[in-house]
Amino acid sequence: MHIDRLEFAVSLAEKAGKLGMEYFRKLDTLNVTQKGHQDLVSEADRNVETLIRQEFAKAYPEDGILGEEHGMEEGSSGYTWVTDPIDGTANFVTGIPQWCVIIACVHQGQVIVGVIHDPVAGETFKAAAGQGAFLNGKPIRTSTSESLSTGSVGVGFNGRTAITDAVNVVGALVSKGGVFFRNASGGLMLAYAASGRLIGYVESHMNAWDCLAGMLIAKEAGGMVMEQDINNALYHGARIVVGAPGVFNDLMEIAESSFSPLEVA
């Protein structure tokens, strides 16, 4: 049942990625002003999400949709699609080729489908609950690292929580012999953690549209994921700790010692 939704989400993410790429290529033709670029990425964000919503409305008219640009549209089927049309807009707007289209599907408090599509690299990370995780159709696994000193950890920075959160994580990680990585796309960093390129990813707060797909893909790839109340995360976001089994406990310790206390929603 979920496979149909997964394959639909993959084809839609790739279609949305093509539209995003059309805008990304236009950056070169603009007068180099920050406002011009910012207007373009805003238009791209809106139009890519509109495309995604229209396709969902045609294929799954009873489903709910939550997106970064247009908020929550409640459905009646019990399924909710969650999407970020362009994750990594700071990269997109400055011409850095590190951004992605994210689509997840939630049913009865569980993430059942996750897709992260990187149109520039031509990479599609995907998972359906209980079915494993894949990159361009090939199975992926999280890193076999058993030490923070072996591999890099993605560190998120969101501008919504205490500035010291990310600073503290970096300090704690480096003090334990680790290396931090950041590319300004939380979605891609979660995908990299799932595929073993990074040994983990931590961020004090992510919105649902940025993290739900990557959390499922990482879990299906054999990674460990900090438990979440998914229904709560839809509306309030979540604290994220994802890691290879060999380093997850270390990452949890770093997160607990580095992040300001969680506010109860």
C-alpha cells in the first residue's frame, strides 16, 4: 500500500526538482542583486510547492498537505503529505548546488514514506516504512563508525532556537575528536547520514517538512533516531538526533549537554 505512495512521491519530487532547476539556472541571467535573487527563490519556492499540491490534489484528493510555503490543509483520509519544495534556499539563492525537494507522508502518527531528491546531483533518497532505504534504487546503510573521531557529523543551525545550541554542539564534538559538517540543507545532511556519508546529524529544532522524510530514510537504513511524537512534530517541529548505531549514544549525550531545554508545546 505504501509503495504506491512512495513511487508517486519519487516521481513528483523529481518533477518538482526539474521545475526548481529551471529557476536555479535563471540565477545566472539575473542582475546580481540580492533582492533579485531573493525574489526568484521566493517565486521558485511558491511555484514548486503549488505544483506539488496540485499533483497531490489530483492523485490523493482526500489527503492532507502540510508545506513550508502554504501551511496545513487538513484532509479526511488520515494521510498527510509533508513537503519542503526547496530545502536549502540560502544555497539556492547564492548559486550553491546543495538543495533538495523533500516529500514525506504521515499516517496514524507514523511516517510511512520519505523522499529527498537532489536535482543538481541527480540523487533520490527514498524509504517506505519497513521496506529499507535506497539511493537511486540501490540499498543504503548508515555508517559503521563506532567513534566520533571516525567520520563527520552534520550540525544544523536554524535561527529559531538559542544561538548557543549549535555553537555548543560544535564545541562538544570537536573536544571529543570529532569533525562537524554543515551545508545549509538539513534535508540533504539527513540523507547523507542515512547513506553513511555522515556518521550522524543533530539540530535543536527542525520543522516537520525538513526532517520527517530524512528521519524515516535514516531509520530504514539502519540508523538510530531520537524518538518523536510525530503528530506533535507536524505542528511544532522536533529536536533531531540521528546517528549510526556506533555513535548514536555519544550524539545524544552531546545534544543533551549542548541544547537549551526543550519547551513543552
